[in-house]
Amino acid sequence: MIKINYKIQFCLFAISLFFIGLGIFQITDEGLKTGIDLFWQISHFVPFVMGAIIFGNNLYSKRVENFKN
């Protein structure tokens, strides 16, 4: 697994908050759509979810590693 500095991971996670803001703004501005348009509205949340999973997994694995030592 690639080791990335936690500060860099946190910055990338914070940047993904921008995409969440875009998604929330678009949904509140235009309302929920259907079909393919709904997919594009939800796609703004993908970077945030992926960043949260990776950042959380790395923090958890670091905690387990510290616990074993």
C-alpha cells in the first residue's frame, strides 16, 4: 500500500469538501433529477466518499499498528 503523509491526505480530503458543496448546491438549486441526470448529481459526492474511506482506513491501520507495538 502506498504511504502518503497524513497532512497531504487530510488536504486532499478537505479539497473533496468542495465537491460535496457543489453537489449540495446543485441539488438544492435544481432539486433531485431522475435517470442519468441523477447519476451526475450524485457523482459530486464520490470524491468525498472515496477520500473519507481512504483517510479513515489509514488512520485506523495506523492506530492498530501503534496498538500492536
